[in-house]
Amino acid sequence: MNEWNNETLVEVFPAIWQGFLVVLQVTLVAGLIAVVLGLSVAIGERIGPPWVKRVLSLVFQFIRNTPLLVQVLFVWTATSLYINPEWSAFAVGSAVLGVHYASYTSESYRAGIEAIPLGQWEAATALSLPTHRVWGAIVLPQMMRRSTAAVANWVIAMFKEVPTLFVIGVLEMIAQAQKYQGQHYDGAVEGYTIAGILFLAASYPVAVAARRLENRLAKSHF
Amino acid sequence: MDVQEVIDSLPRYVQPLLVTVEVTLASAALALVVAFALGLMTSSKHLAVRTPARVFVEFIRGSSVVVQLFWFAFAMPVVLGIQFDYAIVAGIIALGLNYGAYCSEVVRGAIAAVPKGQLEASLAVNFTPFQRLRLVVLPQAWPEMIPSLCAFAIMLLKASALVSLISVTDLTAMAGLIGGRDGGVNQLPHYALILVVYFILAWLIWTGMRALERKAKRGLGVDAKQVKGRLTPAVAEKGLT
């Protein structure tokens, strides 16, 4: 094992920073998938025909209760062996991460939908509003207040799980540290430490903001 | 894909399955101890007790479990001069500390939810702080914690797959190893197999924790809420991440 070295720390930093930018890109793509797909699943589980509800619930329970790491490996093997070996690790990794977290966010959305008082649904029925108006004008605005903070928390949690994707060769921070180690026989220790600190520096302010948002929404409603 | 090949290799999965269970149980035990220690510290009224615990919790929750795992396995021996004989120990400590920090929020929340009158009553009958904790606070807070702790136990099971990255031969590592023979043409069914095994393990945790919750609530004379048999982390609803 190599000793801790401040010069190496400076040298390895640009590589880790590159990895950090990749992490942010993955977070953006996967976060978008998680937010949109999660909402679609929550709505589908509510208004879809019975077989759709059952299939959605079963599939997403399975995704929710199995490790992300194995899912990533499974899908990566499937795409590179049977579907299209040209697909990049970045695209496949972001998609799997997004779908995995959609299985969590859909539960937050579901809780938000279930918290809407029954009277609201009855009033919508009494006015015989069309389905898209019921959701667009009544359900979604109210449930968003309840779910937004929870979903934001899941996206922060997702951001911190991006490094898992290095197993399929997404060049994030761990992969960069290992690459540097492979070339210079040094720098992995410093690299992992920088990675940890960068995560802390990036996620802590966002987490505090999300907590504040949560408190404000909780006070402003219900 | 060759199903027969997967069936033939089943016996080789027994040992890794035990490793996965061992990592999960050991880090869950560590996480529970850490969670109660930190949860009690963060609900203390003394600033000198609360602050270090708070800082530690935010530090752990703020960064990534994957990075922490690598840090404990590869960087800590250099930086702090602490070297574990087996990678599995570093894995258990990293997972235990990480999930302990998350669960300490559950403990703190449940303690804060015990009605004020209970504490005043225990003061009125002149309980020592330790008696108050043991006889009044914890028996009422504990059943409230179980659903969230159950969710974190399942998260921990899933996170245990990460120890395969620091060269511990658990289920995930074994699936990569066996499936990787012959250039990995038979990889997919092996990953599918362990996905199902992980799901069954998660279901077992969930069922066990449901029974525990019912028992704990019966002790308080409260009926546990009926859930519609879906495996849902309670943390998803509360956003306890």
C-alpha cells in the first residue's frame, strides 16, 4: 500500500473531477427517468385496467426489492449479449438507475395520491369532469405538494448510488481513481477520499434545501 | 442460455448465500447498535452530546455508501493505519455505520414521538433518566420504529451485494464467477437466479419484521395496521432518505 501523499492528491484531482461531472450527467438523465416514470407508474397503478395494475405492482415490487448492482449487471449483460453491443454503458447504466429509483418515487407519489381526501374525488365525479381534468386540475396539484420533498430526497439518494455504475465501465469517480492507480501505481487512496468529500460537498446543501422545502410544504398544507 | 447448466451449479451457490446472509445480519446488528447510540445522542438535550453525533450522522449520510465501502477497504489502512485481515470486515463496518446513521434518524423520530405527558409522569414518580428510558420511552418508541427499520433492513440486504466489489465472494460475486466461464455466454441466467434469491430474502425479512411488529404492538395493546401484502419500504412514503 502507498503512503498518503499531498502531491498525488493534487495530481489525481482532475481525473476525479472528470468522474464527478459524469456522476452529475448520470444523475440528470436517471433523475428525469425516475421522476417521470415514477409518476406514470403511480398513475397507472391507480387508473389502469386490473391486469395493468397487477403487472405494474409485481414488476416494480421486484425491482424495489432486488439489488441495483445485480440489476445493472443483468441488464448490461442482456444488452451487450443479445440486444445491441453498441449501446454505451452510460446510457444503459442511467436507464437502469432511473428505473430502479422510479420504483421508489412511484411509492412516494402513491402516498401523495392516497392522501387526497375522498371528498375531492367525489366532487370531481359530481361535476363529471373528464379524467384529464380530474388529474390535471385536482389530483396532481394537491399530490405534488405532498410528494415533491420525498421525491427530491430519492433523487439525492440516487445521486449517491451512481458510483455503483462503475462495474459496467461508466467512468465515474471510483473508476477514475482505479484508472489512475492502474497507470501510476498510486493515487487510489487520495482518489477515494476526494470522491467522498466531493459527494459530501455536493449532496449536503441539496439535502438541507430539500429538508427545508419539506418543512415548508408540511406547514403550508394539511 | 442453458438451464441445465444453472441447475448443475446450484450447490456452488450455498456458500456465497451464507456469506450474503452473514454480511447482512452482522451489519444489521452493528447498524442497530450504532442507530440506538446515535439516536439517543441526537435526542439528548446537551449540546456537547448532540453536536458530535449530529456531525457524524450528516457526514455519513452526506456521502455515498459505495465510496465509503472503498474508503474503508482501501484508503483507511493507509490514512488511519487500521488494516483488517479480511475484506468482509471492512464491508460489514462500512455498511453497518452507513445504515446505522440512517436508522439513527428513525430512532430519534420515534423517541420524539413519545407523548410529553409520559416523560412528565416518569419525572413525577422520580425515575432516574435510565429508568425513564428503559421503562417508559423505549417500550413505546420501539414498535413505532419497526416498519422503518424493516425497510432499512431490506435496503441493507440489497446494499450487501456491493461487498462483491471489494472481493468478498457473496452471491453477486459468485454469479459473476460461474457465469463468466466460457467468455460469459451463460451469464444472464445466473444473474436472473440471484435476483430471485435476493427477492426471496427480502420477502423473508419483510415477513419476519411484520410478525415482530404485531408482537410488539400487542404488548402495548395496539393493533398493527393491516397492510395489503405489498413489499413497500415505509421510508419511501416518509422520504426518510
